[in-house]
Amino acid sequence: MLKYLALGLAALALSGCQPPAPESVLASQKPPSPAVRKEYVAAMRAIDAKGAQFKTAEISSVVLLNPEAKIYAFCVRFRETRIQEVLQVGGYALRDGKIVDASSYDARCSDKRLRWYDFPELRSMRG
């Protein structure tokens, strides 16, 4: 759990201020594929978040962030059972189906135009 917290704090420190997503990016919204969901759960396991228990978990639509570089982005928000009052939100960049960047509390994830989906794979994640 300490590794998970350290990763989140590091990503927050590196994220900086980011503007909301432009309309053209949000127009490319597609529901997250099973491969995207699986990649995120695998990343969570890799940082040893196995002990986490999620009360709620949602994943956003996948949007085309950079057409030239073929970079896509999505957000995840969740509430851990043991930490009732804190909603964790993170933004993630994908290239070739792999997560290549992450930022905690990414401002683009707060965009009201972004669609959210239930993420039962994360809620049921066990060692």
C-alpha cells in the first residue's frame, strides 16, 4: 500500500496544471475496451495494490489525445473501502495498448463532458 501511495504522490507532483480537454478530443470518446481495462488492472497489480479494496470504481471513455503519436487517454476514479472520504482520480495515457504516463488528479478528468463507466474488474481485483 505504501508503494501505491508513493506512486500516487509522485504522479501528483509531476502532473502540473493541465487545461480541460478540447471539444475535438472529447468528440473521439469511445467506451474502454476489455484490453484497456485489463491493462489498468495489471498496472495496479504491478505496483502492489493487491491489498486495496475498492468501494466504488469507474473508468472513463478513451479519447484520442495526440493523433500524430497515436496516444490515447482515459481516467479512473475510485474510492477505497478503508479511506471513505477520499476519491482518487487519475489520468492515464496509452500508446500501443500500454500505459505510458499517469497523473493524479488530472484536471481533464473533471471535464463534465467525459463519460464514465462502471469498473467491476477493479472493484473485484484480488491478489
